Amino acid sequence: MQKLELINSLNETSTNFVALVLLNKPDQANALDRDFIKALTHEIESLHSNENCRGLLIAGLGKNFCAGAHLKWMQDSAKLSNSENLNEAKNLTLLYESIVQAPFPTMAFVRGSAYGGGVGLAAACNIVIANDDAKFCLSEVRLGLIPAVILPYVQRRMTYGALNHYALSAKTMSADEALRAGLAEVRTDLATAIETLSSEWQQLLQGGPKAQMKVKALIQTLQNDDLRQSDETAKAIADVRSGPEAQLGLQCFFHKKKPSWVLSLKKPDVLSVIIQ
């Protein structure tokens, strides 16, 4: 497992950074197993309390994003008791929740295969960038399994019809099909991947970090409440308006200045590590 700082210094006075978490088992298509899941969860959770972290990008080393669960690990699960299998599934849930609960924007760059649990990793992120060779597949039913733990994250993204189609058939989705299904937001290719990712982060780094954290929390609240209007929305904007970040943002807007949180991405070439 490697965790690298994508942006070591966004400007001369800033210690802020975007964390790049790399899935570093390219010879196994970055497949997930017990130890890999725990290590990845630890890496991501450790960023939650880091006030200098402005975002997280998850990518896979090699030609694939993540081939899902390692087949030997899945095979070994037959030797486990029901309670032990339940504990394994809960650990996988903790991984996805570490991404969902991150207080900053999260992004996945999917190159090559994203199968099963790999689809879950991407779906848990706020933004998914799909390379033109990306292949998404909810492959579980082919093995007599089901996409259970990943289903909440995938269902939040995909249309109802598309989810039924791809989960029941285990049909592979191209990058374009993933976009139409709601599983990805942006399509790119290796020639323009650095430019695309840099542009997306440049946009994200214009936003107030506390505002972004509260937007994420409110979206989750509304999803849990079937998107119904409630007092939560009024309370959220009332609380934010009186806060120091919003006051600074408004003052800077009227005086045509940039707020202190706006950061410039000066070294996009560091992104080349994920497309070697």
C-alpha cells in the first residue's frame, strides 16, 4: 500500500494537499483481500482528521483499477463460519464508509477493469473519472454471489433500470455506458488524463472546505430521507451563513478577491504516476 501526496504545495504559503491513495497490487489487478482492505481503510481514515487534506484521489497502479475480491480470498471464505464471513463483510463496509464519510471531496480514476468490489470503491466516491478503456462489471452473479455490500453505493448512483440490467446480467459496461448509467461523471483517455484530472481538482479547490463538508453531509441526510424537503435544509443554510467561511467568501466576492482557501494546482505532472 502506498499513500502519496498528490499536491505537496499548492502555493508558497500553503500546507494543504490532495491525497493520492494508490492500489498497489498491479500483478493481481489490485484485487481486494482481508489485509488489503484493512490497510486501505486505515490509510483513508487517517486522512479524516487531517485539516490540511483538501481531497482524496483513488487510483490503481498498473493497467487496472480494481478487479474486486481476490478469488483465493473468496475461495478461502468457504472455510469460515457464518459469523466470520459476516465480520469480513463488515470490514469491507468499513472501507466503503471511510470513503463516504470523508469530510472532503473524493474522486476515483478508473482505468481498465473495475469489477465487483472495485465498482464499489469507485461508486463510494463523489466523482468518478472513467478512462476510455474502463470496464465496469457487477460480476457477482456469474460466481453465484451477489453484490450485497456494494449495493447501497452503486444504487445511489445508477438508474433503477440500469442497475437491474447490469447486476442481473453481469454485463460489462464501457466507459460510455457507465456514464449513461450514472456510475461515472467524466470520460477521458490517457493522452488527456492529466489535464482532465487537474481540471477537475482545480474546480474542487475553489470551494470552501467547510462548505464542501456540509454539502456532503446534507446530501447524505436528504438521501436517507428520500430527498424530502425538511427543516434540515433551512437549518443548514442558516448555520452556514453566519459562519466565518461564508462571511469571508461573501466579502471576497464583493471586493473581487480570492478567499484564502482557493488553491492553485501548480504541479499537475505528479498525476503521471497513475498512468504509467
